[in-house]
Amino acid sequence: MVNLAYDADQVHALIFAAYVRGRYDADVNELHGTWAEHREPRATREQRVQARLDEMDRAARARAEREGRPYRIYPGGPVDFETGRPVRRLETAA
């Protein structure tokens, strides 16, 4: 015959362990539920950068239209600070 007698400290430890495990399971389940509610796809960094570039492009087009000038995409490279025109030869800019 097996003796299943526990003293008060053992009972307290078992009840506390069950409570902590139950709280843990409840918190994890709540977290999973929150994730399931918000399972929308997140934009990657490339998508966020592209959205920002598109926004700046739309703003530049609108400004060019307001000012009555054609919109031209800047190809990159050095620019003359005074005129805003691209510098073709760097030695003349210095």
C-alpha cells in the first residue's frame, strides 16, 4: 500500500505550483489570442522606404505643378549650392 500523506508545506508547494502554472498558461493563451487578433501583415523595411519615396515624389510633383514648371527626377550626384543645378565637372565647383 502506498502512503499518500502530505504535510502542510508540501500541500502548499503543490497548490502554489499549480496556481503559477495556471497563471502562466492563461497569460500565454492571452498573448496568443492578441497575436491572432492582430495578424495583419507588417510592411518590410523596403516597403516602408518605398512608401516614403513615393510620398516625397508625389509632393515634388505637386510642388512642380503649383510652380508651373515641369517635374524632373533628379538623377543624383553633386549639386551647385547656389543654383541648384547639377555640377558636371567637380574641379570647377571647388
